Amino acid sequence: MIQNYFKTAWRNLLKNRFYSLINMTGLTVGLAVGMLILLWVQDELSFDRFHTKADRIYRLENRVGTGSSQQIWRSTVAPIAEMGKKELPEIKDAVRITQSNIYSLYKYKGKTFTDEQSAFVDPSLFSIFDFGLIKGDPANPFPNDQSVVLTEATARRYFGDAEPIGKVITADGKNRFTVTGVIRDFPKNTTFNGELDLLLPISLWFKTIYAERKDGRNKDNDFHEFNYATFLLLEPGVSTEALATKLRNIHLRNKADDTDLAYLLQALPDMHLYKSDGSDGGIETVRMFSIIALLILVIACINYVNLSTARSMLRSKEVSMRKIVGAAKGQLFLQFIIETALLFTLSALLAIGLMMVLMPFYNEISGKQLVIDLTDLRMWLVIGLTIAATLLVSSIYPALLLSSFEPLKALKGKVSARLTDAVFRKILVVTQFAFTVILISGTLIIGNQLEYIRSKELGYDKSHVFSFYMRDMQRHYEVVKADLLNQPGITDVTRSNGNIVSIGMQTGSNEWDGKEMGETMMMRPMAIDKNFISFFKMKLKAGENFTGSVTDTTHFILNETAVKAARLTNPVGKRFKLWNKEGIIIGVVKDFHFDSMKQKIEPSIFFYYPNDAGRIFIKTTGKDAASAIASAERLWKRYNAEFPFNYAFLDQTFDDLYKTEQRTGTLFNVFATIAIVISCLGLFGLVAYTAQVRTREIGVRKVLGATVPGIIGLLAKDFVKLVLIAIVLAVPVAWYAMDQWLEGFAYRIDMNGWVFALAGLLALAIALLTVSFQSIKAALMNPVKSLRSE
């Protein structure tokens, strides 16, 4: 019996090739794209969940500052981990990680490596996390301070297939490290992936940075430097809120003036998608793509249901004859379920093949490294659940409808489509195009927001400027600058201790007249040269610039936001203290963007300290950029012969701040296009069916004088009405959804009605083009042939 069902299903697929092709195309594309998106979602949700102790590992963070300048820092001070572990029984173990550029060039037997990511870590890294050593002693990974643990990939780069344990590599030509362990390559779904190649003992870091300190600070009492990613392994059932309070008390006991500081604990599995205060850190993008995947799959299902139910009238006699010869309703129901299952099986196989073909392109635009691993149970879980759910949604209603015909009425030709069935199909078409309008609207708004970011006035001129850290060039800056200014294509040179596109340093160590008790203003400090402000064409709102005189070392220039936060009127000449340096404010610079536009402009301060300014900025004419870079490289090699020359244009650095948003926009465009194509396939099939069942009517109308435009209008008007209804329903939903997305930006576009009007017009135009193709074909058919075919 089952075999007969499959034979019949196969014959029906071949008999109705046109509609089978439309259904299979829509389902194949929908399943392939839907599963690709869900694999991306599954990967995002799986970050750091593979550790056996993941539910007990927490990252320690700080909330600092008061009022509008309050921020969350993901790094902590060094002593809190050891003190917490010693004093609080809730903490079973702790690990600190600090990434460093102390060493930037590694050698082994004449081979040089310069792009390594190194970090200093506690040995407990290997017991808290499941980054097991595959070579070496996990109980003692760093026998001494000159030990190093490498990842598998790093060990292969250095030593090929040779045994790495015991090999010695040299860092910066003077420090020799012996390989004492090899760790598995970090999984792709971990926060540490791509960030760590060489692991060094944190004891060496402490000896290095505190060796020549004269202020008495050491690793056990330095509560000033927030440089460490700290992870705690807690005992089961610990209250994180209570533990955070105890840690804060330890901190205040050692540094009583940090009253504005609080500790936060974030669960390891939440780190990738949430901030420690519970706000969005990427989860909204995951939710958005989950919804898009469901929309695409639903649109594909709607296509199948619509075509199947619409064509049910053409199979009424077949169903009735089967009933007369003894087929039960349950058997007919099973027959049509098997037909759908066969079609889905073929579509699913094609979809998996399409996924394999699309995966390299998909990884490129999504920034992922996903693979179709047929041995991965998690992948099969995503694929299996997607196919099963889609099959279930698509098959039940058409099978019930097809198996419910009354045989005698069908044989007499008295079966007609029920009103409820026709209404149901119209609802599905409206739903389908409502989703399409929402996706088109999202594409337009995301594109407009990204263009707004690119074109917004930043408060400084970054065009044709490239930058790099000088290393040993820094000691010869004035000579280097003079040489560069004599080269063609170079118009100006300046320096600072950071990158203006993204000022990383923050401090709350400041004082001014009028500061209230317990108040903290978090600021972004930057050491600059005297021509830095003029180099970037920044505007002074009040006061004057640095002149390069000795007195400038006690002068400060604040931005407008800092002046406002400090409640200073007529700030020029007022007292200001940064860290332990007393001085006066000599100028106020107009606010400028020095971070992603997801963040509001924060207080910042310029101070004059050229000896700390190790980053050089070189402005070119644009057309002579290549010769300017060559000149800079020549000087680099003079002072840093062993080190590679790496530079970046500020435009590219700025764009890198929005990589996630750029990828979101690109993916949204692709997914919207696919959803539109699938919707059009379904509409194309429905119009083809409508033209088929109204062949005789069209022939009669043409004989009676109907024109081709009239016939086209007759076939198209019902579908146009449905699309218009879809537009009306979709616009409020699209408005709300995109307003929520834009909430993530401190500086955003205003949503105008024309965007949604354009989205609606595009959807209507696409629908009209789809409908018109089949309508014109039907309208041009010879009426004599139409009447004879009936």
C-alpha cells in the first residue's frame, strides 16, 4: 500500500511539472536560506557553552562613574582575584588574562613571526576552562617565567610536524621562551577565538611592569590599573549580587576613594550576546535573524499551501473516484501527506546541496566560519527540526481539504471552492506580501542609517590620513617629521598617544572647582602634539591651542561635553586636575565623535605630553598616497628594521567600528531579496492557475470584444487588492521593528513616511510584474483555442 502511495505521488509530480517545479524551487530556496540563518543563530547561541563548568564561570566587571558618565568596564584590577579567592569561600578559583603588545616579533631558527596574539594568564586558565593541554603538564603549565604555551596552529607554524615541547623561541631578539605546553586550537564559538596564540605566565607580566615602579605599587596592592579580564569559578548556588557586594567591600577597604565603583558578575554563556547589566550586546540581531528565518520559511510554506489548495478543484474527480472504489478518508489523507513528504524530501536534498554551494559566500558576508558537517548532530538537529516543522505546517491543511470532497458531487462537476478556502488563500497571500513589505522597509532603513553614519560630520577631518605606532621612530620624531614634510604628497604630520577614531583610555581621576562630594566624571584623555587640533581641522569654541611651550604641560583642553558635565561657565582659566597633575583649562574644543555612533559623545580631555605620543598621523593629498606610504615605510625600516611596517587609513579604521552593522545590512538585503523571489514564485503559480481555470471565460470575453489590457486588469485586480491590504498591515509593524533597531544608536536617522511608501510601491511593482507576465500570456491566447480546450 505504502509503495503504491509513493508511485502515485511520483506520477502526480511528473504530471504537473510546472507547479511541481514552482513548489520545489520555492521550498528549496526557502529551506536552504532558512537553515543557513538558523545555523548562524545556533552558532551565536552556542558561544562558550561547551565548557563543563560554564554555569559556574562568571566574568568580573565594574560599573564606574556617576550620573550621565557612568560606564561598565570589562576589565578589573589585579589584586581582586587573589583577595576574593582567599577571603570568600564562594569563589573556588579565579583566572586573570591580560593581552599585551610587550612582544611583537618572535623568531625560531631564522623564521620570523609578527602577527601573533599573546596574553599573560594565570595557570588556572587550564583548570577552569576546557582548553585542555594536549602536550605538557596541566598541573604546572608554566614551570618558570620563561615558559610559553602555544595553540596547535601556532606550534605548526613554528615547528611544522616536529615535537614542540622543549623548543625555544625568541621574543624581540632578547627574551627566550621554552615551549612547555600545547593547547588545542580555540573553538570558533568562544570569546577567545582569534585572540590568543601564545600564552605566557602572568607572573612574568607582574615582574615586568612593576620592576621599576617607585610608587610602591605591586600586584598585591595596585587598585588603580584596570587591565585584567578576570573570571571566577563559583561554588554551586552562590548569589552573584551578594558576592558582588563583598568584592566591592574588599576593593573599598584597599582604595577607599572608589566610592563610585561597583562590581558586576556576568555568566560565561551570556558574555557573547549580553552586557553585564543585561542590556543588548548582540541578542537583538540574533532575534531579528531568527524572525527573518521564520518569515522566509513561512513564505515558502504559504506558496505550497496556496497552490495546493487552489488546485484542489482540478483533482476533485480523482479523489471522488478513489472514494467510490473504496478508499477511506484516512487513506486519502495519507496519500496526500506522502505526496507532500516526497516533494519536501526532494526539496530538502536540493536545499542541503544548495547550502554547501552557498556556504563560502555566506561565510564571507556574515563573518562566520560555518561548515556543513554531516557528522555534527547539532547541525542535523537544526536541519531536521526545520524540515519537520515546515513539512507539518505545509501538509496538514491541503491534505485535509483534498480528502474531504463528496464523491457524487465531484463526479457531477458540482464541487466548487468553498468561501472559507478562498478567504484562507487570500489571507495567506496578504501575510506573504506583508512580510515582504517589512523586509523591504528594513533594507531601506538599515541602508539609510549606515549611509548616515558614513556621511555624518564627525567634528574632525579624517580624509587621506594614515597612521601607525612608531616604536623606535618615536625617539626621533622631529627628524622623522621634517623628513616626511619634505616628501611629495605629504601635507602635514602630527602625533598622539591614541587613535582619534576610537580613544580607548578612560579615567575618572580628575578634579575641578565645583566638583561635588562623591561625584565622578569619566573622561577620555589623549596626549597630543601642538598641531594635532589644526591637523584634524577641529574647531576651538573658546580659548586657545597648545603652543609647544614648557607651560603647556600644565594646560588642558576639554571638549564641550566635558565642560557641560562639569557645570563650568567660562571654563577658560579655571583650575583642573587630571590624575596627579594640577593645571588650568586653556581651551574648549567642539565636540567630536571618537567612538561608534551607538555611543553618545563622552567627556574628553587633551593634554600636552609629546613624550607619551607614540602614534603618528600622516596626511596625504590623496592622489599621492602611494608615494607618501613609501616614504613612511623607508623611515620605518631605518629605525625598526626587523619589524614589519603596518599602517591603516583612518577611513578604514572608522568603517571597522561598524563591521557588525555593515554585515547586518548586507545579510538583510540578501534575505529580503530571497523572500521577495519566493513570494513572487508563489504569486506566479497562483496567477498561472487562475488563468488556467478561467481559460474559457477569457476566450468568451475576447470573442465579445474584450481588449488585452482589460483581460490583464481582470486577472490582476484581485491580487493587487491583496498586496495593497498587505502594505497597510505591514507598515505599522515595520515602523515599530525598525524603531527598536535604531534605538541601539545614540545618533540615528528619523524614520520618514516616504521610506514605507517606497517599500509599498516596490512590493506593488514587483507583484504587478509577476502578475502581468502570466496575465499577458493568457490575454494573448487565441480565443478559438481557449474555447476548444474547455
